[in-house]
Amino acid sequence: MVLSDCYSLANEQSGHARLGDPRRTRRLVSLTSSLAQHAGLSIVKSSHFTAQVEGAYRLIRNPSVSP
């Protein structure tokens, strides 16, 4: 999938999530876009930078974020 398509899909699906802080929503869109672009890979393998991996895991562990 093309990067812009992945971002558009991620933003459409996750961009309106109410996670208590707009930075969390941006992180969620970024994470889902990256995972869509690299379908089947882990968070670690689909991320380009260590900071992306750390941010993704902080988002997942955050008690303010739930499915």
C-alpha cells in the first residue's frame, strides 16, 4: 500500500479517537499508518526509528488508552 493511502486510511479510522491528548491521537494515526504500510510486521520492524517504537509502546501501555 502506498504511504499516502496508508496515512489516509489510518487517519480516517483513528483520527477521531478521543485519547485525552491530541498527541496520543497523532501517535495512534502514525502507528496504524506504519503498521498498514508494513502489513504483517511487528511494531519494531515496521518502525524506522527507536523513538517510534518507544512512543508506540508508551501509547499501548498508557492507562488512558483503551480499546
